[in-house]
Amino acid sequence: MAAVLGAVFFVVPAVTSRPARAVGGAVIAVTPTRIPLQMAPGEEWSGFVELINQGDESVELIPRVAMLKSGTEGGWSLVEDERCAWISPGKDELNLAPFAHLACPLAVNVPSDVVPAAYQFTVYFELARKEDEGVNMTGGVGVLVDLEVHAPPGPEGGKGRGTPVSLIVVTTAGAIILAAGAAFTAARIKGRKRAVSGKKAGDEGS
């Protein structure tokens, strides 16, 4: 069952920039801000996301995973469902000291029975709430994970293990050349036979 968490207002789909956002009393930046992945069902990927505390206060962040869903009015929403389990942040909580850099491990595991399609996730980092506080609805910084699941290689997949296109082209060209050569050779042999037959006829006539 999917749970809609709220509107997306912190995911920045840039590739190399480090957008900073005030989270609590700190200013946090994240890099990369977008991770494009092309994977087949059953494949795994692992990497890191770097968080940078650009402020002079410590901050505790909790990594979360949600899917991005487009809304009816052109906006985006965060939705949690069973597919969010494909992405696993390597830490349950992050403590960022002032001006500190911290690498958060990230793993993506695509189940073997997944339907090939495009999936958009966000790994976002929200402020850890204290026991005497209510539910935290403040924003945070996030990483966009653009996951494209393609068909597995093989006879049933979209990228079969048949003969490569380049080899097919070369083989076809070779067949054409061989056919042309065979036709040329056959014509020469036929011409020689005609010449021999004509010579024999001339000898008999004389």
C-alpha cells in the first residue's frame, strides 16, 4: 500500500551542482544530486552520496527513500511503497558536525521479477526529530535516482544474445561479395566452354 508523504520541494535534478538548503539550523549540500542508472532485473549497484554541512551547527539527518509521482496539476509527490525497498541507504542516521563532509553508502538491488520500465526515486535526508517534538514536516536535501530497468539479455529479452548487428552487416556484405564472385566465376567457366565448343565445331567443319 502506497503512502503519499507530501509535495516535493527539495529535489534538484542537476548533475554536478551542490544545491544547499537550510535544514534545521544548518545549511546542507548534497552531491551528486542525480544518479542515472541502467540496470537489468536481478542486478545490483552500490555507491555513495556525499553530504556537506556548510553551517556552524551540528545536525542529525535521517535518510528516507520515496518514489516520485507526477500529480494531476503538474506537481510531484513523494510516495512510499514496496518498491522503495530496492534502494538501501547504508546508514539509519547521520550526524554532521559543522563544516563536515560525510559519505552515505547507497545500494540499489533490482528484483529479478521486475517489469522493465523507468522508475524515479528520491533519497532524501530529513531532520531527525527529538522525542519532545511532533512529526517533522520540514524539508531536506535529496538525491534523484533515475532508474531504467531494461530487459535482461537472452532469447526472451529485448537485448538478445544473437548475432551482433555489426557482424550481421559484415556477414551480409561478405555473402554478397561471395555471390558476385561465384557468378563471375560461373560466367567465365561458361564462356570457356562455349569457346571450346566453337573451336571443336570449327575443326570438324574443316
